[in-house]
Amino acid sequence: MHHGPAAARELVRAVLARTTPCKERLLLFFPPAVSLAAVAEAVRGRPDAAVGAQNIYWEPKGAFTGELSASLAQDSGALWTLVGHSERRHKFGETDDETGLKVRAALAAGLAPMLCVGETLEQRNTGQKEAVVRRQLEAAIGGLEAASLENVAIAYEPVWAIGTGVNATPEDAAAMHRMIQEWLRSRLGATAPNFVLYGGSVTPENAPLLLAQPEIGGVLVGGASLTAESWVRVVESASR
């Protein structure tokens, strides 16, 4: 919950002005809903950049005051949407079943969902981490046909490493990403895309270490994306 339309537009323009367009890289910006149109305008003309919503509701329209439908997000310029972000799950009570409804609503409206999955510290310490992530994957996208599943990105964000300054080691993150890739391959076959990102206290310093792992296909950046300087440093460090 940062950056209104003017601030978001300025931030995105500053980031794009300091980064070179790259066909092999995609920069996604997920601003608050009020800033979607402003950011969509700012990324226009950059084929390596796009905008997404932080959250959507699964109904297409109706008496759901305060909610944002997938079609409204798309009308505002969004091409993507986050689904099941850890804060939505743990601060607002979003359930695994609700993530499934949101994924399907996004796909029906033509948005690409980025499904966020991850375990709490207690679940990790009690040996449940892989079971929790598999459960989240199964509930949200387990019933999708392969053609639809190919349009879904996954972001592994261990809850215990978000906003704490403590991130999973590159080896720990890679191990979970391998499990997620194996799950995807079981649905898609050997050609499962490597669009599985890591999120959890990502910084310019640790981004290169994380992305050096072949299993990690990108990073979902939180606090380090709030200023152009740190955002650009992440992009630059990830490109080395």
C-alpha cells in the first residue's frame, strides 16, 4: 500500500529510464489499484514491461463494495494479477479455495495470474513445508488443463522470510523450486516453463545469488521495489 498514481508513474518512468529494454527479461509492476492506469501508461512502449493488480475478486461484477474484479483490473491496463500473496492469506484470511476461484477468474478475463505459495516458520520447523506448498498448488491450479496452466506463474515466498530481513538461502530456495517444477512437470510434461520466482526479502545484494540457481526463474520484490534506486539495482544485479 504505497505510491498513488503520480508517485507510481514517476517511479516506473525512473526505473525504465535507467534500464535497457531486454527481450529475455520481463519487468512487472504491481501497484495499488488506484495506480494501475497510471503505471499502464508509464510502461506503454516498453515490450519488456507490464503492469499487474495486487489482488482481484473472483466475481465479475456485483454488490461487492471495495473489491476489484479481473475485468476492471484489465480495463485499467493490467495484464497480470497476484493471487494468494502471503499478506492476503495471513492478514486477510484468504483461503486456498479462494485462490483457486481467483486464478480461474483471472484466466477467464485474460489476465495472467501469478500464484504465491509458501510456508510459515512453524510449518517449516515441523517438516510440513513441502506438503503445505503442494496443498496450495493443488487447491489453486490442480484442476486446470495444461493450456491454462501454461499461463500461470508461481512465486515461492516463504512467509517467515517476508519483510523480516531474513531470506531463505539460495540452496533452500532452489530445493523448493525444484519441488514446484516437479509438480508442474507432472501436469505439463518435460517442457514445464521455468517461470517460478522467489520472493522473500529480496535485495540488490542477494538477487544475483538467488538467480544463480538454475531453478529460480525470477524474483518477486517487495520493499526493495519502492524506490527507483533499489529497483534498478535489483534489475542490474539480476542481469550480471
